[in-house]
Amino acid sequence: MTDTLSTQFQAALTRCGIDLQALQGTDITVRSPIDGSQLAQLAALPAAQMPELMERATQAFKQWRLVPAPLRGELVRLWGEELRRTKADIGHIVSCEVGKIVQEGLGEVQEAVDICEFALGLSRQLYGKTMVSERPGHRIMEQYHPLGLVAVITAFNFPSAVFAWNAAIALVCGNPVIFKPSEKAPLSGLATFKALERAIARFTAQLGKQAPAGLAQIVLGRSDVAEALVDSPQIALVSATGSSRMGRTVGPKVAARFGKRILELGGNNAMVVTPAADLDMAVRAIVFSAVGTAGQRCTTLRRLIVHREVKQALLDKLLPTYRSLPIGNPLQSGTLVGPLIDKASFDAMQNSLAQALQDGGQLLTGGQRQLQQEFPKGFYVTPAIVDMPAQTAIVRHETFAPLLYMLTYEELEQAIALNNDVPQGLSSCIFSNDLREVEAFLGAAGSDCGMANVNIGPSGAEIGGAFGGEKETGGDRESGSDAWKQYMRRTTNTINFSRELPLAQGIQFG
Ligand code: UN1
């Protein structure tokens, strides 16, 4: 990083309350994907300290679960305020640490603000149902109670928002949180966490009531600390975001101890473009969703399933846009495509590209490394489109990079079958102004993904909906709608206010 940039970065860290000196160690090296320069060297928490940390959270749970939910909501309201106040700084840290363009760094923090506001409203709406009883003088109701300790393990690509999605909901639901950010982006996570710490301090000062120590804790560490969280029966819910490979390890471990889990794993998201599509809109959606965040969102568009009739017309609009995409330093205004997170990611893209070409794919644009002179240790690449003859194994595999496969179809059923014929099931969309096509895509025999959109791309979901997907994406949901229920324990209560003791199902006993 240039001196000015590094000064800016340091200043942002300071304003976010991060003292690198205090965190210094030799275990975790944080690099900026912008130029490969070292941002920090941090000490990892030894796994041996995890029991103590979990014990603190367990004690905090005993108090926090008794604080009325609307009061818990006040805490996330304050967190939202702190996030708003430091939005530009956290956004800048995200840009430096994971290479997001300025707008996307800011957008990510806005998601964190939005979920705090959602959680504040939710804190007065943790509703259970009441049910009529088959017995006279009886009533049935359900209640949602705090669940216990929630561990949040996040990936590098949404280092701020995904922690907030989980923590804001967990906290209003009455649960302490333990946050393990990605080793590739610990500082963005820490900046988001520091805002929560300030909110906790304000909460205490305002209400004269101590939010218990251990209510929110962060662990900067390696996979051994994540394993400690996954394996501990003290952790009631493990919410983990990452690859399907990671989920395949975490899922069975949590299940073996009958813990709860939320897994947000790989996506292989498609867009179906039909002859009834508005092609100009489709092009804009394709560019944002395939190229935004340099193809490193779990919701990134990876497969374009286009009707044969409109294929050429779409390409005529799409290719010139792709070829003129401003690639470069994500901190510079005007840049739309920043770097990949690291060399391994670049190599993975090159390997997938080579495999796709071997499978008979035709490279229509992109795929080359860029800006090597300026940034010898930064991995910039031109977003690629490959026209595939079929959905081969490599197309069915998630490559976390701006690599878009194009497939052609004749009948809508075939397009839907292609959409569904991948192991992952996160997001999907159709571009069509034909009601029948749209409803077929959204219906029971349509897209099998957790998210199915119409005339917008598969990425950039709002926090108000439930976020997540089926199959190898994990099957769980987080963020909005009723995802909060996973962070609570439900009890069904049958209350007898009569003077009799009738049994259900008409049973006479004695
Ligand atoms: C992720 O990539 O892990 O829908 C989350 C989106 C963002 C969240 C992505 N709101 O693209």
C-alpha cells in the first residue's frame, strides 16, 4: 500500500477503536488483496483458552435471557447507531482487507445497520401462536425462549454483514455470541465487533444495568478455535458460512452432539433469460451479479441459461459491457472490479477455465490476469464468460471468481432442469415478462433454490427476507423473515384452567 493509503487505513482502524499494537503476534498475517502488502500480524487465541471464554458466555446467558426482549432490542439499536457513525471507516477497512470497491464496502456495512434495525423491531415481535384445545377449559400456546450460546463463524467475503445478521438476531433473542471471523479478514470483523462493544458500554451507561461481561466475544484465531466452538456442547447454535466442504465437516460434528446449526455454504446461482426478457435489464443484472465483488459472493451469478433465440442479441449487448469494465484498485472511484482475495483464488479460476475449455467450452471474453506490473502481488483478472456445450462437472462446481458459464436452451423445462441440476441450491432468477414462464420458474416444479427471483439478479439480497439455500448450500436460513426462530427454543404449553382432568384423544384412564 502507498503511504497515504496505509495512513488512511491506520486512521480508520483507530477511529474504530482497534489497537494493532495490542493485538500483535506472529500467528495470523493479514494482507491486502489490493497489492499483497501486509496490513497486520496478529496473535491467535490458543484453543486452550476457549473453555474459559465459553464459560464467561454461559454466565452471561444466565442474566441476558432474563432481560426483557425490547430492552435487548435497545442494545442492537445502539449497535446500529455505532455502525452508522463508523460506516465509512468499516467500509474502508473492508475494501482494504478483502478488496471490495468503495460502494460495496459501504453497502456491506449498510446491511449490518439494516439488520440491527430489523432486530430492534423484532425484539417486540417474538411471537408464538395460541391454539384451541380439544378439551374444555384448556388452552394451548407456544413461547419462544432464549436458546443459549451462539457461535458465528464467517467467511472472508462478507466479513462485517454476516456477523451482524447473526449477532443482532441472536442478541435480541436473548443469546450471547462468540464470533470467529475469517483469518483472511479479521480486522473488518473486529471493527464491526468494536461497534458492538461501544454499544454495550452505552447500554450499560444509559440503563445503569450491566450487559453481562461475556455477552459478546470475538476470537481471533485459526481453525482449532473454530473446532472448539463446533465441538463444544456449551454452544447451542453454530452458524457457519463458508464452502460446502467446510459444511460437510461442521454439520455432522454439531449433529453428533445434537446441537443446532445454520450452514450457509456454496452457491452455483443461475439466471434464465427467456425470449420474453427485457435484455437491457438482464445485461445490467448480469454484470452486477457476475462481476460485482469480483465474483466472490456466495450469491454471485455463475451460470447464464439463455434461450437460443435471444443468445446472440444478449451477447451483442453483454460482451462490449464486459470488455469495458473498469478493473483496478477498488479504492479508486470508478473501479467496478477489484482484485481476487489471493493467489490461490486466481489459480482456482485458471484451473476451472482450463477445464471448461477442455470440456468443449469457448472463451468469449476475459480470464486474463491484469495489472501485474502495477501490483505484482495483487491478483486482478478480467471477468470471463465461457460458452459451454453442456453442464459439465466443472460447471456444476462453485469457482469463487468472476467466471460465468453460458448454456443454451430450447424449452423452459430444460432451462429449469439445468438450473436445478447442480449440487448447490442457493439463489436463482429468471428474466421474463411472460407470466406463465415466471410462475413456472417460481412454482413447485420450478427452481429448487432457497431464493428464486424475477427480473433481478441472484445476488444483493435485502436483509428482510430469509437468506439461505437448499442441498449442498446447507438447507438453513438466516437474516430476515422468521429466521429468528432458529435462535430460540420453542415450548408448547397446555394450560388447564378447569376443575377436571380430561385426557386428550378421549382416553378414559381408571
Ligand atoms: C455472502 O456472499 O455470503 O445477497 C452473503 C447478497 C448479500 C449477501 C451475500 N446480501 O449478495
